[in-house]
Amino acid sequence: MSSEDNPPGDLPESGPRRTGIVRRTDLTRQRPSTARRDWVALVSVLGLSVIVLLVLSGMFSQPSGPPASTVAVTSPTASPKPIYTPEATASPTPSPTPSPSPTPSPSPSPTPSPTPAPTAPAYGLVIIEPKHKSVQTDRTIIVRGLAQPDVTIVREIPFWFDQVTATDGAGRWSMAVELAQGENTFTFRVGDDPGTRVMLTVYYAPG
């Protein structure tokens, strides 16, 4: 037999003789079967799950009656609130209006004592109006005075005839006199007695 009939890698001729059919090793037989092992694991997991569910259901289930150590605590009953009935409030009695204090009447102003009427002098004469050194706005004024009853009153006029009048029974006398612009001075006497002379000065300022 030539070398061509025996290719390299074939079994030697001294070994068992080969037929024309070459047998190959079945790989599926070389691996152990896992189907049984998977089935056992699945059954184990299911059984364990059932046990866990039974334990959990026993833990969460509670007896129907209340536990012996439980003490019933009753909440206090709320006392009913009194119903407030508004009472009619009595209207306050109005305080009596205080009577107004009497207004003190103003004390009457003291009545000025009447100026005593001038009396006629026993000697000489007096001039009642106008006042000495007063200002007059009328050109003609009336000079009035007092002296003894039924005597002659003379106004002296230098370088001219004197002006004369007489007193009445009460000693009153009057005389009209004309004024010049500015200062005017007059002299009066009783009769011819120079010791009774009285001087009067007035100022004329036309209004």
C-alpha cells in the first residue's frame, strides 16, 4: 500500500481496522442534561414563594377582637354651649340737664354823679363856655357865664364902645361875640368894677 492510500493523520495500520465510515464524536452526549436541574429549581422557587406569601399573610392578618391590653379611651362629651339670648338693653336714663348757671348780670356802671350846676358867685363873674384857649370853627360864638342877679356884664373893647348885657334873676348871662382869624382875647367885668375882670382866649380856625 502506498503512502497516498494512507493520508497523514489517519490511524496506523496496526490499530483497529477502519471501515469506510468515519464515526464522529456526538457532542450532545458529552454535555450533561440541565432540564431536570432547571425543573427542580423552578419547583423550589415556587414553593418558597408560597411559603413567603403564607408568612406575610399571617403577619398582616389581625384578630377580629380588640387586644386585651387596649384600654378604651372615651372622649369627654362636649358640654352643650349655652344659647345666648340677647336681653333687651335698658336705654340709659338721660342725665338731667344741668340748669345753666345764672349769668351774672353785669354790674351797672356807676352813674357819673351829675356835675353840680355852677352857682352864681357872690362877687365877680365866671365864664362857663367856651372853654379858655379852645378852638372854634364858627365866626360868631356865644359866651355864657354867671354873676350876681340883675347886674351888668361888660365886654371891654379897646378904642371903641364896650359891649354890655345884664344877668337874669338866677345870675345867668350870655353875649354874642365875633371872632377874627387866629387868636382872640376878650376881657369881661361886672359893671364898672375893674377888680372883677376875667380874660377869655379862643382860637378861630374856619372849618
